[in-house]
Amino acid sequence: GTPIPEELTDDVFHSLEGFDNVCYFRWDLQTDSQFTAWIPHDNPFFTPPIHHIFDFLYNSEVIYHKDLFLFENFWHHIHAGQNLPQNGKERKSIEMRILSADQTKYLWTKINILTCFSDGVPTIVYASVRNIHEQKEHQLNLLREAEVDKLTGFLNKQATERHIQKYLQLLQPNQTAPIFFVIDADGFKTVNDTFGHLFGDGVLADMALGIE
């Protein structure tokens, strides 16, 4: 039979990491190429091609479109951010959705990034990509119950304020300014006063459906 390992060898390490479906990547920013340091046998993630990584990640659909700004923010930061090391490393963690290996769905991942700098220029990125889809979906379901208005399906006031603040904090100075819409339901009080609050709730639900 297979001998029992006596030490924490690479084989043991890879076997343990395989439980969590963790992939490791090295991205050479100067040549815009990467090679996979290690991918588990049952890799759940779509693997990028070897060359032109930035164009591929930015222009393809491998990153979920609503999370693409996180990749943009990371790119802007390592090239023009504040307090970057002249010669050294910087650590960063990002949670985003990326395309599954079978290209049928998007999976939540936690990406731990180690960026290496030389003379103030980012040169190499090392990253681990961990599948956190089930945990993240459970967390988001709990959050939705607390944040979402059951009548309209939209975020409540407190949650809306938090999301706006979070989004503004993530914006980089050289990015295009966002647009904020305020939609007012003119004369809605008259609807409630004339037809009752139950009818008014129906109007709000229809308005929400139309907006969505």
C-alpha cells in the first residue's frame, strides 16, 4: 500500500489544499504571461490562456461583469496607487465571481494577491484562488434577508446607504465618475389616501418591477 507520510511534504500539502479547490498562479506583468504553479485535479475555475492576460481578463467574460470594477481598481492601484513599495511586496485580498471550468456559471472566489515591485514598478503577481461559492452564497442569503425590502425586492434605506458608501470608497481618482439616479413617485400619497395602503403596496411592487 501507499506509505504513510511522516512529514508535511508537498504531496500532503497539495492533498489538503485540494479539499478547498485552491489554484495558484504566477503572472509576469512585464511579459503579460503566466503559468500555473498548481491546479487541483478537479479544478472548478476557467483557466486563462498563457499570453495577453490583462486583455483576456478585462475583455472576456471570465470575470463577472458586476465584479470587473474590482479588477480595474486593483490594476489602477498597483500602477498608480498610494504608498506602494519601491522594492518589495504588497498583499491584497479580493472576493469576486469568475467563470467556472465548464463555462456554465460564475463561482464566488477569494483571491489572495502578492504583488512584487522593482524600482516602484509592479513586475510579478502571485495569487491563490480559492472556491468560496457555497459559503458566500449562504452569507449573501442571510444578508439579503436583512437588507432587502420584501415588498419591492430592492435594498432598504440603510443598506442602500452602505452600498453607496462602499462603492464610492472603491473608486479610484482617475476613474470615470459614477451617475446616481433618484426616482420620485409623484402623487403616491394620493394613491394611498384614495385606494388604501394595500392597493398602494401593489403600485409600489409594480413600480419596482418596472424599474428592475
